[in-house]
Amino acid sequence: MIEELAAAVARGDSVVLATVVRTSRSVPRRAGSKMLVFADGHTIGTVGGGAMEHRVTLEAAEILAAGRPRLVSYELLDPSAGDPGVCGGDVDIYMEPYMPIPTLFIVGGGHVGKAVGELAHWLGFRSVIWDDRNDLTDELAGNDAIDATLSGEAGAAIAESSLTANDSIVIVSRDVALDVEILPLVLETPAGYVGLMGSNRRWQTTRSKLEEMGSTDLDLSRVHTPIGLEIHAETPEEIAVSVLAQVIGHRRGG
């Protein structure tokens, strides 16, 4: 089982390791039994089969969405009361998610974008910076704390990054026109966090233009703006701390 888990992590799969950690009385599997549950629902191994295992699979989907481990307990006594079995015992299962390194996709390679990318790298994210100015991306390409740089057409760069709900997007672009161009593309992704730098006035201008283009309130409610926690940040590095604190808080359910 450990070999299968290691292989899944190496492939970049999202997977939950479910381990029976405590049992009492009659149960189908004893402590130490393990099962892997993948994002598409397929499994390797077993923690007991039947209705209980089906519930574990459903729990795994929630755990992958939240990105946090969970201890679940089942009584196997009375199906008419909602129990997933009739063996007569009870079981605790610890469910731990293993997910790919999260990507922080940064739109804008200026001073703030660079600072956000560098801090994100040191915090364990895969930092990717896109900018339509090749001179900036060429300069950033030699930075060991920036994992990847992209230029060219924005939509192609976003598609190439294959962003998931485990990933975040930070927009620190130079003007409203670029925000208006980029945001519809960003909001087509399942990224778990979308943040936009700028004043409230700039956001109102951007929002009005996006609404004219067909963006809905539901779409735009995903955008965190003004970006970051309010710590009276001034320098690019301080702004990066503010931004990453908000990203991490969002990922932790704060």
C-alpha cells in the first residue's frame, strides 16, 4: 500500500489514505487495514467493504475538497438507524489527504509579483508568473525562487498550467484593461482562491466592465479584492506577506 501511495504522489494524483486505527467487538477489518481513495473514486485496498466502505469513499471526496485530514467513526449495529453494517462492532478510520504541491499562479511580473512568487516558493507553493512583457519573464526565469515563468497569450498560459481547486491565482497586473482581459479566463478555472490587487475604486471600474461582458455576481464573488490582509503593508515584500497570509488562511478554511 505504501508503494502505491508513493507512486500516486509521484504522479501528482490527489489521493486519500484511509487507515483503520481502532476497532471494538466484531468488525470486518482490524486496526492497520488501509485503503487508497483517488479523486475519481477508484480505490486500492479495503477497510471493510460494503456500505461502510462506500461512506469512506464519499468522505474522501469531501476531504480532498477541504485538503485536511479527518477521523471518522462508524457503528456497525443497526442499518435501520443509519449504521453502515450489522457486524456488531464499531470502527475509527483516520483519513489523510495527499495532494500535489499547490500552484500559485501570479498574473504580473513586476515588483509585487516577483515578491509574491518568491515568498510563495519558500512557503511550499509552486510559483508560476505570467506576464506579457518578455523582458520581465526573461529576467525572472533565472530566479531560483520562481518555479516557472510564462509569457505569450494569457489564455494559453492559464490552460497550460492545468489549475485545480488546490491552486490559487493572484492578479497583480499593471492596469484595469489587463484585469478585464484576464479575469474572465481566470474565473473559468476551478482555482480555489482568486485575488486581485487594486483599490476599491479600481475594482468598481473593473467589475462594471466585466458585468457588461456577461460576468455574473456569482462569478465575481470569487474574487478577493482588495487583495491581502490589512497589515498596512507598503513595500512589495510586505504586500507579499499580506497576500500569502490571506491565501493560506483561505486554504485552511479561515
